[in-house]
Amino acid sequence: MLDIKRIRQEPEVVQELLNRRSSEYQIQEILDLNEKQRNLETSRSRLQARSNEISKEIGKKIQSGLAPDSEEVTKIKEKSNEIKQELNSLEPQEKELKKQITDLLLSLPNLPSETTPVGEDETENVEVRRWGDEYLPSDSSKILPHWEIGEKLGILEFNRAVKIAQSRFVNLIGKGAALERALINFMLDQQIGAGYLEVMPPALINSDSLTGTGQLPKFAEESFQCQGDDLWLAPTAEVPVTNLYREEILEASKLPIYHCAYTPCFRREAGSYGKDTRGLIRLHQFNKVELVKVVRPENSPSEHEALVKDAEAILQALKLPYRVMELCTGDLGFGAAKCYDLEVWLPSSQTYREISSCSNFTDFQARRANIRFKESNQKGTHFVHTLNGSGLAIGRTMAAILENYQQSDGSVKVPEALQGYFRETTIG
């Protein structure tokens, strides 16, 4: 959520930054409503002050010897009642204005960082670096797509998953399940070794949690809701892990906080009809290891770069070629001020595909979730900065392994870093 004070004090700056994302985001209505609200507050304060004065006047009259039901006191009381009625009429008006302002603020995305490239869409994202060109398959012409090799090896089942659920689900069978489990354990061990504290949060989350991290109200259609309960299936561990600290004031000495979490994730993928309908790239249910940071504001840029490196370390350990892309303003996620995507190489399609998004949300989520910190020797509190990124998406990592480690005899070599977890060197 954006700071209403900044919107009011720097409207031109805020509007210009929002325009870098899209012209659809406008703040004028918020400014108009906020002015009405502030005028109401001023009127209410004046009336309340007058009401207090009258109450004191009534007390003085009674103390001077006038009866409480005397004509003079009665007239003053009538004036007091009129003011109270007026105050009562202002309260619902002010409440409604605050709700309208909050709803509009919740619909606005975060302001892009000054260093975020300006662009209209993903075609204007900026490549930062590549890694692992020496590990690119020498001949991609005979490499099967991961879903084909997976079905040939009997480790991926898509048709039976449709029978159990619907399209965009998968059964992992035998060594497929073992490879998924090996990847989860490997990634968690790597990130714990990098200083992250593991969390295993609930997979069902409430509306306040989704609102706190920015999925609600704008992206309700992207999530699966449980009918009859205020519960949703978690679209990413970012939501429950960040909300561990919702409505809390943290001691500054406890920062930074680093968490990693393995969770199943559930997404409707609304609006993606016809995209990646085959394979592991765009499923309704998938596993992911997530990295979450809660940090001091002045440290969030450097913490962001370090977060990207922690995610990259997994791809480097698995020797999977990838590139780092800095997202432009037109492709930036709703809550992010700055974001890097890691894209892994898929040789069957001769393209890089996203495997991790690493975002700095600055104080956007902290304002929505009311996560603050306090210095031990100072008065007042400050909003933290939150960051997160995939470390990594498990299914997409498996897809990359099945393609990049595919052998000429139809088998798949297991990356050396995984062999201690998988306990075999090949699949097939």
C-alpha cells in the first residue's frame, strides 16, 4: 500500500512513477476523497471542542446554584444535544470516506524503484548477466521436451492426473517423485546453509494474509478459495511466511530476518488460457522453496542483490544454464518496486524460461500488513522492508534437468549435486 501522506505531499512525483507502470493508475480520486475526509475531521474536531465547552458550561451553571432542569440549563443542554447529533451524523460519513480511500489505495501497485528500467512490457526487460554457457547441450536437435522424456521414463503422468483432478495437474511416479523430493531437500539444505531459518507454514491462509502481501483484492481470481470458510489455498509461501509478522512491532535488533519455506502452491492461472498447456511449466499445483526477508529499509537494496545470488546458487550447483533479467516497469509485479527474474535454459524449445522472481517490495507489503520495527533507544516505529524470491520452483527445475541432462540413450543423468539426495546417478 502506498503512503497516503506521500500521495498528498508529492502528488506529481507519485503520479509520474505510477505512469511508468501504466496510465491506468490515477491518484486524483484519492486526493479528492482525502481532502473531503480531512475537512470532515476538521469539522468534527471543532464540533467536539464546542461540545466539550458546552459540557463545562453546564457544569459551571449547576455549580453556581442553577437546577439541572432549569430553563437556562435546559436550553444549553438542547444545544449540546444538537451538536452531538451533528457529530453522530459525521461519523458514518467519515467512516465511508476512509473505506473508499483504503479500497483505492489497495488497488494501486507499488511505485517502481528509480533504478527500475522504464518499459511497456517484457520485451523491454534488461538482461543483466548469463551463467553456464559451457553447460549448454552440444546438440539440442534430438532433445525431447521434458514432458515427453518424463512420460517415456514413466516418471510423469498427465493423463491420469486429469482423471483425478483436471488438466494442468501431474502425477509424479517412482523416480519422478524421488527427484522432486531430492530437489526440495537439496534446496532447503542449501538455503539453510546460507543463513535462512526454515518455516513450514499452513497451506490454507485467510483473506487478511492475502491482503497483506497484495494478492487481494486485485488478484482474487488467481487463487483457489475454500467455500464456507475464510480460507484460501496458498499461491506461494511468500504469503504465510511474510504474514508471520503481520500486526507486529519487531525489535530492530532482531532484523534482518531470513526465512526459507517449502510449500505446495496453488494457482488458477487465470488469463493464461492456451499458454504452456503441456508439461510442468504452468500447473495449478506445484512445489516451491521460497526465500523471504524482513529487513531495515536502508539495507533492502543490498539484501535484494544477495537474495538473487542465493537463488542463483541453486542453479549454479545444479549446473543449469540461466540468465538474470531485470524487469522493466511495464512487466513489474503488482507489489514489487524492483525485480529480477532468473530464467533457466530449456533446450527443447531453445528458450529461457522463468524459474525464480526475486522482488524488493520496499514498505508496500509492510504497510498493508502493518509490520513495523522499533529502535530500542528511540520513540516511534518504522515500517520494515520485505523481499522474497523462489529458491527455486521445483517443477520447473525438474523440467530443466530432464532436458539439459538428457542423454543420447534416452536416459537422464542426475546432477552431481543431487546424487547424494537421489542416491542414483541416472534415471532410465
